[in-house]
Amino acid sequence: MSLDVKKLKVNELKDELQHRGLEPKGLKVDLVERLKAALQEEGLAESPGSGGDDDDDFPDDRDETQEQQAESFAQGDGDTLFEEDEDRDLGGYDEEEEAEPDAECELYESRPVTDSDHSVPYFSPDTSLPQTAAITEAVVKFELEKEENYAVIQEIKEEIKIEDTPEAAGNVGREARGGESKRGQNGGSLGEQVVKSNRSGHHCRKRSCEESKGYNYYEHREEKRSRTLQGSHSSCQSEDESPASSRDTTPVPVSSDEEGQAWSRDDGEYCDWYETDWHPNKFCFTATPGPRSAATELDSKLPADFLELFLTDELLQRIADQTNLYATQYFQVQSESLPHSRVHAWKPVSVPELKTFFGLSFLTSYVKKPSIGLYWSVDEVDATPHFSQTMSRNRFQIIWQFLHYNNNASQDDADKLYKIRPVFEYIVEKFKEMYQPGQNICIDEGMMLWRGRVSFRVYNPKKPVKYGIKSYILCDSATGYCFNMQPDVGEARTTSEIVFSLLDRLAGHGYTLYMDDSYNSVPLCELLLGAETNVCGTLRKNRGEPKVFREMTKYELGVGEKVVRHNERVMVVAWQDKQLVRMVTTCHQDRMQKVKVLQKGHKDEGCQLKPQCVVAYNSSMHGVDRLDQNIAYYPFIRRSLKWSKKFVAYLFQLCMFNAYVLYRARNPGEFKTLLEFMRSVVKSWTVKRHVGVQVKMEKKVAVEEGGDLEGGRRSTRAPYKTDPDSRLDGQLGKHRLEYLMPVGKKLKPTRRCRVCARRGKRRDTRMWCTSCCVPLHPGECFTDYHTKMNYFV
């Protein structure tokens, strides 16, 4: 019995080779061939004329007497029924070449012909055998080997379930054909012929099934698992190379030298894959990174000026016009609304007021409160006076209610982004106009949280934000500047269309694009090379890589080992780290690079060798992640039932970060953090307006009363739900009643008495306690408030 090399695991193969002093590194196929050669030299493997590699699974225990018996049996009257034609294809059955049995051969019955195996005669259990010594001994031989052959057949069937690749089927069919012809010459036993014929026929059926599916089957199965990428990727096998008919069961032999041929392009040419002599593609980088257009002409150290490069007065005027138009349309439809509703206080909004509104929205990004109303709280514990001094709560909420970006009267139902289309296109064009990215750029996905109803909401379990609106974003790898973005609205687009639309004007300037396995494929890399753009990134299975990479598992390579193939334009690398990593690149060398990594259980950093393309990918693929990280620190997106309001707030966050990148490029050393930049913008858009309105009002009050500015101050309000602790101090002399100060056109303003209001009465007063800042009626209300604990009884 020979050593069954095929059933050995990789570790066992390495141990056997190491025990014999041979090299234990390489793929499993190389290890098997190396061990077989060593066994042949030691005399433990079978001779070259034993019928191929598959004969290891069928031990030949025949002696010379058995061979003579089988030979004498084959020379009988029914020899034409038992001989296999050497030139006949194992995948089918030719009826024209079938020999008619004689009358003397009625003791044999032809086995029924099926599509899966050959017509091999077998002995019927009900027939009697002729009394010849050769036939008697051959039949006894067959019956004795029946049990053993049945066990071998079951073992082969289990092996067939594992070997389901077309290449394996072709190899087995070729080896089976060679072994069959040799056994026909040497007089192989009938049981071995039955087993061999069944095995080759089964592989032939498996081959035709896989060929009928083709590459598109694997591509569809891969895309069905991905819910984030729209469109189908380029097929790695053209229709011209697919089999003409799935009924053809002839195995296609694949030699070991053909493992390097992996895929064919659409023009039908084959690509040869090589292991050495890789030369990276080099394009001259012709762009000038940094601010451009109006950003280079802006000579200012004020952060608000850089934000206004994106949020211009033109854009804000359009938003104001659409907001006022939507309010008019609302009142035309809702003419019979509640008479005391807050919407009746609506006034048309202007650009300065809209800046104040957005400035307060930016302020909510780093001043956190659970609800909008709390920002206008007058409680001394959680009061934020800047909000109430800048804009009233009712005005802020009514602007948020009517905030709109496009005309509903001319809505296009086919355009899913119609609600935000003008604002979105304007902002994205400004992104591309104001900045030129560096040589390294990256494409990734950004998610905006949204759990409401919208037709293009997606679910991605791999993202921190699992539900929301997904956008394809192209960023500068060094700064994270968002150059271009496209929301995914469920349109049927291919990956190449998405990538080239994001590149826009960057194609043809020698950029290096980094992408993950959601986008990368070998055909796409060649398309980008035609646009003078290099590519690097991770690669999934069945994306145009060589066949050896598709069949590779993480157990075939040791930690730190790699396998490289290239077709003179694209290089594919498989590197074993903690997991098997597949990379594709067009611009990196085929060499290892030493990097410092953190080691588990060690305080100091250690050194590790990694492929150069892996190191470059790890350092340049974080552009979009850097953008998401910065805007997640200070989000000013508020809860809303309308996705359009939330998405425009998301766009404004991108504008804030891009303005920060421009500011750092033009003024290095100023405002080192994004928070400092945002605080300056908030002051510019809110404090100036607040101070101007306050000074104007104080001057008006002073002129009307004929006094100075100090005498024209407004009366301070006390918290409505709480009373000051000083009201029961027992010193009534300190509590004085005075008239409320005039406010605007109201020369004699009034407020509700605190005591009357708590007793359920609606009575106003013109007096207030200057110490408690509470409006009170003189007399009983004033006395009860300062002397009784429960003054409302």
C-alpha cells in the first residue's frame, strides 16, 4: 500500500518534508508534488506507469496469476463488451461503436446507460456462468473485490463533494483517461475499471454544471451578500469563453502551467500572470495641491470668512426665498388653522436672520441639552443667556418649522433628491472649486443616521451608524477634505461609473486612488490606468484575480508569507497576517517593509515586515474616516421628521470641516482645533447681530424717556417655576415695588402677577419687586408673597 499524499493536511505535509530534509514552504500543491517526488525516490510511491496520480487511491494487489486469469477472461466471446476504446471520450457513450452481443453471451446483461457514466457490463445475480476455469476465477475475483470497491466508491464520492472546482475536474478527468488506457494495455481488473469510470463521469458532470453557471454566478452570489454597493462588477470571464452547451460532459484538461491564466478581458484576450519581473506603473503628478480659486485670494484670519466660501450669501438668499415661499404655500392651504397657533406670528426671514439661526444651530453642537426649549431656560441652574439674548425661542422654532430648500409646486417625483437638489449641487461644486487634493486620495462610504421613512435608506451592519442615508465620498488622504460626494439613492449604476463620477476632474493628473474591496477589481484597475490613475486596495474573491488566489485558504500560507502574481499592469498580492489579506496595486514595489507595531503583552513597540502596498494602504485609506471622526465630535444635526432638513445639516457639517482645512492651509498655527474654529464662527454669526439689536433698542428707549442709556435697561425676568430664596428673609424694607421699564413701543408694559397666577387668576400688573424680579400687585399680593410659604393658597 502506498502513502496517500492527497489526504495529508498542510502541517502533515510540511512535517514529512522537513523529516526528509526538504523545503517545507509553499502552497499545498507544491508540497504534494515535492513529497511525491521524494516518495518515488525512496521506492514507497508507485511507478510512473501505474496510471497517474489517481491510482494512489486504488491499491493494486494483483499477482501474476490474477493478471493471467483476467487476460484469459478478456479473450473470451464477450471481449468486446469489456474492452474500453482508448480513443473514446470518457464523458459520453457512443452507440454506433457498440458491439452486438452473441447468443452465447446471454448470461451477461448490459448495464443501463446514463448521462453520468459509461456503459460497463456487469454480472446479473440471476444468470448462470459458463463452466470455464478462467471465467470462474475472474467472477470469484470480482465478487471478492466488490465490497472493497464499494467502499472506495463511497470514499471517492465524499472526495468529489469537496473538489468542486472546474480545474480539479479537468485534472481528474485527464488523469482518469490516462490511467484507463494504461490499464487496458496491462489488463486491469473489472472492478477498478468500474470505479474509475464512475469517478471520471461524476467529475465530468460537475464540470458542465460549473461551466453553465460561469463567472456571473459567483459574481451574483457575491453581490447578493453586499447590501451597500449598487450595480454589478465587471465580469472576469466573457461569454465567448463559456462552454457552448451544458450537456457537453467532456472534461477540459488543465495543465499545471495554466494556473497563472486567471481571467479574460471583454475583448477575449487571455492575461498571463507572472511571479517575477514586476515593474510598477509611474505617472507624473501634474496637479498643485492646496487651496485654489477664491480661497487663494482670501487674505483673512477670521474663520467665518472661510465658511462663507461655501455658505455664501447667494446660497442663503435662495434658502430664505424658498423658506418664505413654503410659508406662503402653507398659509394658503391651512387658512383655517388654530387662531392661537404659533405660526400666525410668522414674518419673512432674511439672510442676516438666517445666519443668526444657523449660528445658534452651530452652538448646539458643543453646548449639549436634551431639548431645544432648554436652551432658552431662565433657570439659574441651566440657563444659557446667549440664546435668549440673540433670538427668541418662538422665532427659532418657527424658522425651523418652515425651513425649506426647493419649490414643492414643481416637484419631480423621479428625482429622489429633489427636496435638496439646489443646495446639494451648489455645495458640492464649491467643494471641488476651492481645493485641490494631494496625490493620495481615497473613496469610502459615509453614513448619516436616519431611521425614518425614505426609499433609499440602507442598512450596513459593519458601520458604526447602521441605519441611514449612505453617500459615496472621495477625500484627500492627508487632510480628510471632502472633494466630492454622491448620495446612494438606489440607482442601478456599476462600480466603474461610481468611481469615475467621483474622480471628476482629478482623472489624468497622476493621482493614486485607495479603495476597499467593495469597489476594487482587476478590470477596474486597468480602466483607471487608462485614465492615468494608480490604484491600491483590498480585493475580494472572484474579482479578476488569478485562479490560485481564489482557491487559496488561510491554512496554506504561514504567518508573514506572501504570494504575488502580476500581468504587467496589475499586481495581486496574498499575504498571511492574522487573516489572509488579498491586495491589488498598480504602483507599489514587490517588497517587504519594516514597520513598528504594538505587540500584545509588551509595553514597547515591535517591528514587523509587511508588503509595501499594505503599509501604503493603511496610511492613506483613512481620509473619509478622518472626516467622519471630526464631524462626529460636534454634531449640530437635530431630530426631525423630514430627512431633507437633517441631510442639509449634514452638508453644513462637511462645509464647516472643509472650511477648517482651508483655514489651516492659509493660516498655519492659528486655531489648532476644530472646536476653536467653530466657536469663532458662532461669535461672528450671532454676537454682532445681538449687540447691534441691543444697542439700537437701548438708544430708542433712552430717547423716548429722555434719559441716558443706563436708565433705559430692560426689566429682568425671574424664573417662572421657581421663587428666589430671598423672598422670605423677613426684611420687607429691601423689597421695593417699581414700575416696569418700557420695552420697544410699549411705554407702559404689563406682566402677570405671580400670586394671582398661582391662584388661578389672570390679572396683569405694572409693578415688580426689584429684589425678587417678580411682577406683583401692591398690597395683599406683595405682602403674602414675602411673608407666606404657601402664598398661592
